[in-house]
Amino acid sequence: MTRLKTSDISNISSRLETYNQELLSKTDRSLLGIACHACGKDEIQISRRIKSFCIHVVPVTAGQGIITDFSETVAAILKFLGFTALVSDLPDVSGVARAFENKADAIMMADDHRFVGLNLNTRSVADNSEATGRVFAAALDLMARGIENRKVLVMGCGPVGEAAAQTLLSSGARVGLCDSHFPAARLLKERLSVYPGGNNIVIEADINMALLNYEYILEATPSADTISDRLIRDHMVIAAPGVPSGISKKGCQILKDRLIHDKLELGVAGMAICLVL
Ligand code: PYL
């Protein structure tokens, strides 16, 4: 998992309304709406519940330590969605204890290995990698105005790519997998074979050849520039949760409304909505 840098996230809080408008124009749904679509929840019902749902974001000093602006950005995204959210003024164990003592409904916290949301009432766990894969697959479904029976190339067979592939299969898409480490693609194909549609997954060994044969792409690799500008075609639609982005700045200009990429917003929204019953 790529560790975010402050420079990756420092302008997120101030751009949330602008980003929300971009999502509306690309998918006809808002940040909240896409997250509800990903979790299979009714947006109106969820909107009513989240106003009184209190989430403490607890900074974690373990490992490489705190990322400046990380907790504040997570809290800003949650507040934008309508949650009652705050950054705990205590990190680590003290922050967790304080959340329980203040009867928070949930905690969000991240060390160097996992970023999770914990519902303190139901004990449910929302994992950022799983939620990110699921919510970007939902965004691609919305951009495609229905991904059923469409071929989708999932680039990157790690936890994000796996959750995305599983979500796409459940939406009726025909999934192709590719990964720079071929065994990762093979193992994921085996794991997904138990799901409906999982027996017609194909593995694409040659990524450049594959990019010529797929219009819908879910880019979930931890590498930059995995989709070179020259391979971007007129009808290509890309959901790109991978950090850093697999698409160059020039590629983003070519794709315009046919690309969704962010480094925290959709994943945090997907985690939070799936924590709310
Ligand atoms: C959750 C992000 C998404 C991509 N990479 C993940 C990452 O950067 N993880 C590390 C997060 C560390 C947070 C730090 C803090 O500020 O509390 N422990």
C-alpha cells in the first residue's frame, strides 16, 4: 500500500464541493450517492441516520507516524457527507479510550498497514482497501450507465483490485485481470471463481494488448503511468483508485469526464456508509 504524503491530500478539504460537482457530472450521483450505491443502501434513509452518527478520527503515531493533515482530511470528508465527526485530540490508545468514553458511534484510524472504520455498537469493521475497490467499481458502473455485460479490465490484483473485481462481477461485468506479477492475477482468478460469473474471468498477460481490447478500465496499481497517453482511446472510461495515479496529467486532460481518480474521498465515503446500519 502506498503511504500518502501531505502534498497528496492537503487540498482535498477545500475542494470537496468542487469534487462533488465533478462526480455529479460524471456519474449523476454525488460522493454520498456513489458510496450508497456501492453499499447497496438508500441515500435518503442514510442521510437521515448519519446526522446523529458520531465518528472520532484517531491519529496513530505507530510505525512511520502521523501524516500531517491525514486525520483532519478524513474528518472533513465525513463532515461533508453529513456525519458528526471530529479529530481526537488524543492519539493511539488514549484516543480510542476517549471515543468509547464519549460514546462515539465509530472510530476511524490508520497505521502503516491498515486504515479501518470500527462501529463501536455493532463491532463491524470497514477496511479502506476493500471499500475503495468497491466504491470505485460502483463509480465505473455509474459512469457506464450500467456495467452489466461489459468487459472491464482490472489492473492490479491486490486488495483494492480484488474488491473491485468482486463488485464488478456482482454487477454482471465480464472481468479481465492483469498484474505485473502474473501469479497474483492467477491466484485472484482462482479466488473469484466461486462467485457468479467468476468462471469466465480471463487473465490478460500483455497489458498493452489488453488496453487495446477494453473500453472500461479499473486501475488499481501502486504505480504511476501504467496507462500511457498513446494507449488512451476515444471511448475509454477509467476508474483509478491506484495511488499514485496510473494516468499522467496529460492523460487526465485527454480523458476529462471519462476518468475518476482521488486519493481518499471515495474510499472514506465507502467506509463510512458501510458502517451505518
Ligand atoms: C489510507 C491511505 C490510502 C493509501 N495509502 C494509505 C496510507 O497512506 N496509509 C498510512 C496512513 C498513516 C496515517 C497515520 C496518521 O496520521 O494517523 N498513522
